[in-house]
Amino acid sequence: MTAEIARYDLHNRRRSTLWYAVGIALYMLVIVALYPSFKNSSELNKLTEGNSPLAALFGATGTLTSPAGWVNVNAYANFLPLIMLLMTIGYGAGAIAGQNEDGTLGLLVVLPLGRQRILAGKTATMIVQALILVVTVAACVYLGRAFQVTLDPLHVATATLAVLLLGVDFGLIALALGAASGSRGTAIGISSALAALCYLISSLAPVVEWIHPLRYASLFYWAVGNQQLSDGAGPGSFVVLVAVAIAAAIGANIAFRRLDVR
């Protein structure tokens, strides 16, 4: 029955998931195809000279004309996480709270299965959607070798997995907030604000001294803010990201059991 819930939700979201994947694939293919035109541009690297906070806001730190720097600033540091969070936070907020608001959750909870299994089905749906997105991006990055975008395949794989976990973390946080409040809007608002704060901390930490110690509190730092694309995501990143996912899932389970379904 848990698998059936996941299949049902995936079926309902198949078009949006497809267009997310197609859109980001086209974007990534353009990015890697443009790299040869910019790889020898000394002007591009001037954007990050002097540790500019403005450049850091867009994830533009270090050498932008290297393959890792180019892909990072144009995708992994900002655009990919943004699209990922649009998908996972949107689904997480709507999976419980959204259905409760429109009255369809009541039809689901009367089925002969526990709320924990319903939640497992929702979580599986979120993970599959996020996985489709990151696999699409990674495939485009690997294809970038034809355009001189030569990155270590293992580093790409671990960095991509870290982005997947980042999306699942915030999606589960939205799921937990939605189950606790019963409000889709509240879940989206708080989760999005938290994600924005984490992004700002991770982006500005390299160039703003007083923010630097706070970087460890940002999920973005553990996913994309510590040279994961050039050096690979280390075990510490996965420990933090997985721990947050587990904590959020437990919180969602507790909140869902207490939710007064309409």
C-alpha cells in the first residue's frame, strides 16, 4: 500500500516532474556547451577578485574559468539547489497540509494502513522526484566532457548526491511543518525562509568575517558550499545531511500522528 501511495502521487506529478527535468537538462546543456567560449576569459575571474560579497551572493568564489568553477557558479551553487527546493518544498508542504486543506487527506487516512506508512509513501515520492532531477543534471555534466568540461566523475557523483540530500532535507522540513501546522502556506513560508537564510550564510561565509563561524549551521555549506564539486563531498557532509533528514522525518511522523485530519 505504501508503494501504491507513492505511485499515485508520482502519477499526479508526472508532468511537472518531466518538465522540471527537461528544463534543467536544456539549461545544463547550454552551460556546458558555452564553457569553451569562456574558459580563457581573464575578465570573468575579475568578478571574484577582492573577495566581493556581491559575487559571493551568487556562489561566485575562486576561479570561474576552471571546469569545476564554471559548473559550480552556473548550477551547483545556486540554480540547481533553487530548482530542487522549489520541487521538494512545494511537494513536502502539499503532501500532508495541502491535502488536509482540500479535504482529500481524510480519504487517505481511512484506508487500512497506519499514518507512518502514508508518510513513508510521501517521502518516497519526494525522493524519486529529486532523484530524477539530479540524475538528469549529472548526466548533462558528464556529457560536458565533449565540451572540455572535464570533472572527476566521483566528485560529480558525490556533489550531486549532496544536492539530492539538501533537497530532501528541506522537503522533509516542509512536510513536518505542514503536518504540525496543518497549513501549506505556513510550511512553504517557513521552509523557504530557512533555506534562504542557509544560502546567505553559506554564500557570504567565505568573504564576511563575522559570518564565517556560522557556516557549519548552514545545510548549503554541507551540500554545495565547501568545494564539493572540485574536491568531492566528504563523509562529514553526508553525516550532517542524513542526520537532518532523519530528524525531520521523525518530526514529521510525530506531527502527522497528532494532526486532526479534516
